[in-house]
Amino acid sequence: MDFPIRVFEKWKMVCLKCGLVQKVSKVWRCKCGHPLTLITRMEDIQLDPLILTERPLSLWRYREVLPVVEKSIVSLGEPLTPLIQLDLMGLESCFIKLDFLFPTGSFKDRGSSIMISAAKLMGVKEAVEDSSGNAGASVAAYCAKAGISCKVIVPSYASGSKLLQIRAYGAKVVVKGSRSDAANLAMQEAKKGTFYASHVWNPFFIEGTKTFAFEVWEQMERKEPDVVVLPAGHGTLLLGAYKGFLELKELGMIENLPRLFGIQAEGCSPIVDRLHGGSESEGSSHLAEGIMIKDPPRLDEMVKSIVETGGDALTVGDHEIKENWKKLAEKGLFVEPTSAASLAGLEKLMKERLVDRDESIVVPLTGSGLKTPQKIARLIS
Ligand SMILES: [Zn+2]
């Protein structure tokens, strides 16, 4: 191994499909072809809530459950994102988590900060990522901070403003066909030895997004909400939330897992199709570019996280996304349209009585409106 393996010796990489367990390394895929997950012995971890209160208001306050060491941290000052109560749909306890307030304008910084910190520790000099935009911008920013050369491969439909952001951080941008074409090209480069800084495949990324659950737990007076409604494309936030709440339960900090609901776009809903059979809708979303993923590698994991928590998945259309985007803007919240899909999903969950009015509900807003000016120009014209 060409990096200090001792740092990772408390962690292992496991394939949840075939069960193969291996040491932590730059490997990003199991021999059987499935994604890997990082695990550690939770019984060895001591997370003292009182010590947490003395630490800076950053996701790095949960260092006991993160697979990195302090000297390798690559940080752009990730905040503890605000959790605000919002008067929506007459709900008593609806909390919105402002995850678009990260340094690059999206929740992806949770994952990038931890993943690029691990890459730095491994001595990585070159990284490649494929993304519809936000993850690419985030990885590019953290690579810039770490002094790692970065290439981001994007599909042809990615927003021009997101490409500008990626280029501004000094990363090389390659535009390549469909979302799968971009992923295939990145994998080819990764096979040649470039570090695959994939928000989808790299297991360190989900170690970062799991801090979402730890923050919600602390911000809700160290309790779990009843329900969390999340956008679900590749499912990096859904899976991070699931892993985080599961770890909090294993640590004895919460009694129950919140019910997790995954919201997908009409015409691109593999979780809904798996849970409810067949595609319930045709058409295609022009507003939810961040979650238009037809064949997500972690689909099995997403379905399991939803089923195990007693949640569900459903689709929303562009009309519903538009209406809910406007509701948020009227409350002073300027987000990219994909972010409004979760709120549209919550509205549907209420109508279908899958969520009760008196339950405590958390909805993250995942990306800033500044990311997609052209789409927003059409929404308000
Ligand atoms: Zn496997």
C-alpha cells in the first residue's frame, strides 16, 4: 500500500451484495461489480453529546464516526446547516434543513469534504468524477483546496452555470453524451489508475452525507424526527441519512429510525418502479435534472433503506415542482428546482395520508437557486 494504512485500520470496506469484506483502499467497486460501504465497530465508538457542545459548529464535530484523521482534513468551512421551522401546508412540525448553504451551494460538500480528505491521506494527485453538475462543482472545489488535479465529466444537459463553477475551481470539464456515457468515461479513466472521486461509487462520500442525520439529531434536541423526505436520484443523501440514523441507533442515541421517503421525478423513477411495479408515469422532467438517474448503482441499498424504515417512494411532476418552488421563494428561500421536488413529495404524502399532520418532518433543500439561473428565469417568466 502506498499510503498510511494505519489511519484506516479501524475501518473496513464491505460489499452489501456478496458480503466480501476488505481493507480500506482506493478500490471503489467490489469484484462482483457492486458498490462498497465503509463499516467500523460501533461498539468501540464513544460519542459524548456533552463534548459535542464544546466543538465548532461544523460537520467535523462528529469526528468519532468519520473515517479520517484531523491532520488530513480538507475543509472549506462547512457549517452546521440551519434547521428552520416553516409554516407550510398547515403542518405543526415541519422543519426545513438549508443544505444549500454549503461552500459550493449544495449538500454535496458533505461528501466531498470527507472523500477528498481521505484522498489526500492516500496521497492522491489526480482525481476524476462524473456528475450532472453539483457533485462535480463540489469535488472540483475540494480538490482545488487539497492541491489535487481534477477532471469532471458531465452529460450534455448539465447547466452552463454549473460548468462555469467547475471550471472556475480549475478543474478540467469534459462534456460527454448522456449521464451514463459520462459515468462510463470516468470509470475508464479510473481503471487506468486515476482516483475515482465518485459521489455515487466512492464509499467515503456517504460517510460525509451521513453527517446530515447527526446534525438533525442534535438540532432536534437529540431526538430523531418521525419522517424525513429526501430527493432520490443516486440517493447519496438518502443513503447518508439512513446510515447516520442507523449509527445513532447503534450508539444508543435514538430509539427509532425515522421513516425515510424518497422523491423521484416522473419518467425516471427506478425506486418507485421497484417498490410498486412498473413505471407509473411516462414523460420526463425538465426541472429535476439533479435526480434524473435511470439506473443508479446503489438502487438495492436505497430500496432497503426505505423499506427498513417503513417509508416509501413516489414521483412528482414538473408542475408540482414548479408550484412548490414558488412556495419556497415566497417564504424567502431561493433554491434550484430539483430541491423543490422534496416539498412537492411531502404535499403528495400528506394527500395520500402516508404522513400525519402532527408528525415531526424534516425536508432538506439541497441546492442553491444561484446554480440554475436559466431554469429559474423560465419559472418566473
Ligand atoms: Zn460484492
